[in-house]
Amino acid sequence: MNENANSYLGEAPIGKLMLKFAIPSIISMVIAALYNMVDQIYIGHGIGYLGNSATSVVYPLTVIALAIALLFGSGCGAYFSICQGKKEYENARKAVGNAFLMTLLCSLVLVAVYCFFQQPLLSLFGATENNVEYATEYLRYLVTGIPFYMLSNMLAVIIRADGSPKLAMGINCLGCILNIILDPIAIFVLDWGMMGAAVATVIGQMISGVLSVAYLLHTKSFRLKRDSFKLEWKILKKVMALGISSFFTQITIVIVSAVLNNALVKYGAQTKYGADIPLTVIGIVMKIFSVVSGISIGLTIGIQPITSYNYGAGNLGRVKELFQKMLICELCIGAAALIVFEAFPAQIVGIFGSGDDLYMEFATLAVRIYLSGIIFTCIQKGCGSFMQAIGRPLLSATLSLVREAVHIVLILVLPVYFGLMGILYSAPLCDIVAIIATGILTFRLIRQLKMKEKNTLTE
């Protein structure tokens, strides 16, 4: 073990460091998004769009698990890197042990909740009489993989912060590849239907989870001891404070999904599309969005150890340079995604299976309208993760809450006047509000950093 193993984060060229850390992180986040997407693609071709609408109903329940994993994972990753920058190595070690134990305990509680309250939860997230059997079957088996899913996502952040971003990527890749291989076998060859899709996913999650836990025996810059797993509120409070933004980012997706799914069922039933087509299509759109979001968040999570280390070490000039380059990258990601969404909506939706003319008509509208503010979304997520990395979780959480609160209000209000189309326009309108709030808070933060740097230089 070398406690100074990460000192190069404060010395190596920023561009080189960003490539080293961001690319594996982006791939890992996209792979995490692909877990659900791969199921939906095979289910769409093997079972039909009702199977896909069932996965849309179950999807928020997996996001809850991810939210808790990132509460401890992202928070621990940021706190770990800040502590190493300050050379507080004992606190860094204890943070990892505490975050691991809390993630494990929460995962077991979540499994129990999902098992005992399965039907009420599915109803809450918009299950219809046509898809509820598919959703029940899918969730029944998917729930067994939740502890592995949560631990692998939590530990991926720690593994990256410990200086092994490629290994974190490789572990996630292996699980996803297994899922891709096993899905068609379970669905088409064994004819297991929704159960097969769930089982394939769980096997991939188990492999990723076990390998992630095994990494804790071969870490680079720290060694866990028995007392690392003794819960300390002082440590947990700091970890959770830094991870609360990631938690809110995910949990607001859950809240929006509940409101959105129920609104789609209600207002869709009043149109020629019916309830199930809008529910299915928006579920697909959200999965598409999660890939772009994964690239955007993967970039900022990837460079988080660099940002946190340099901020902890007082290298504010390097922090500002990181922020500027991150913003340029986020802008490019959003612009590329927007061009693809506007130019090829039917082809994108077609990946998830085909439907009748009404299905494709609504799908094309949904992709073009609902995702038209994707550039603003990428910039906001980048700024939010940057704030978290430098120890400003409340600012980051505020950005997430503003966007999703506005989104919920628009979902509730716009359909009253504009019907189903009002739901589609709710997303880009809330993105406009969110980017204004992001600009104001980010400008104030940069000004504070400049003042702090100036004061440091004059001392």
C-alpha cells in the first residue's frame, strides 16, 4: 500500500488525467444504463410492447436502489479523495468501510420492502391491467440481484477513486456482457419470457458485485481494517452530505416516473394512442435518455477524484481548468445527442422492437419533443457533479431539486390544457428553467473560487 499513490492527481497534465479517468467512467455508466436497456430490447422483440411497458413500471424501483448506492458511493468517493488530498488517510479508510456496510444493510431492507409490498409499488408506478402480470413476474426475480447491483455501483466509485478506473470499467463490462449473452438464451431459447430477462440481469449483477467486493482485498492507496466497518456518525454524516446530490438526482427520477407514468396512463387513454402506447414509448425514451445521462454523469464522476484531490490540496487553478474543460465536453455530448435524436427518432425507437402506425407516430413525436432540451440537461448535470466534487453538495442538490420540481409541476399542469402533448413539452420547458438556475449558482460559485484563490496567493 502506498498512501501517496494518488499524488500524481495534483501534478500530471489535466487533459491526460481527464482521458485516463473519464473514459472508463463513461463506459461504466453507460454499461449501468444498458442493464435495463438490453432487457427492454430483447423483451420488445420477444414479448412485445406490453412487456416493455412492464419494464417501464419496474424501472423506478431499480433507480431507488441506485440512488441509495450512489448516496454512499459518490459521497464516499468525494470524501475519500478530499481526505487523501489533505493526507487524512485514516478517515479515508474508515469512510470506505462505513459506506460499504451501510450499502449492504440498505440493500437487504430494500429487498424486504420490494417482496412484501410488490403490488402496491407496481400500482404506484403506473401498472395497468394489461401489463401488471409481466411487471410482477419481472420484479419477482429481479429483486434477488439488488444487493449485488447496489454494491457494484457503490464500489465502482471507490475503485475509480483508488486509481483503478479501467478495472471499475472492466468489472461492469463483464456483468453487462453476460447479460447481453444470457438474455436471448433465456428469452428465446429457454422460452422463460420476463423471468428469463430478469434472471439474465441478476447473473450479470452478481458477477459484478462479487468482483467489486473482492477488489477491497487488493486496494492501492488504503487497507481496510476491522475498525473500518465500525459505524461512525461523524464519518457517515460527511459521506452522506457529499453524496446527497447524487441521491436526489436519482430519487427525483423515481418521483417524476411515478407522476409521469400515471399521467401517461390517464391522458393517453383519452387519445387515439390509448394508455399502453404512451407508457411504453416514454419508458423507452427514458432509457435512451439514461444512456446520454450516463455519458454526461460518467464524465464528471470520472474526473471527480481529480477535482476533489486538487480542491483538498488547494490547487484551485487546476480545479478551474478542470471545470472549463468539463463544460466544453458536456456541451459537445449534448449537441451530438440532440442531432441524433432529431434526425433518427424512428430508427432509435425501432431498436426496441416495432409496433403499429400509431405506436411509431407517437414514438417519433416523443423522442423529438421530450429530449429536445438534452444540451441543457448535460450542462446542468456536469455543473451539479462539479459542485459535489468540491464539497458543495447543497448547491448540487438544489439544482437537481429545482429541475425535477418544475418538471413535476409541468406534468401535472400542462396536460390539463394541452392533453398528452403537454406531457411531452414538460421536459424541454423544465430544462430551460433548470439551466437558468444552473447559470446563476455556477457563476456565484466560480466567483467564490476566484476570491479564495486570490486570498491564498496573497497570504
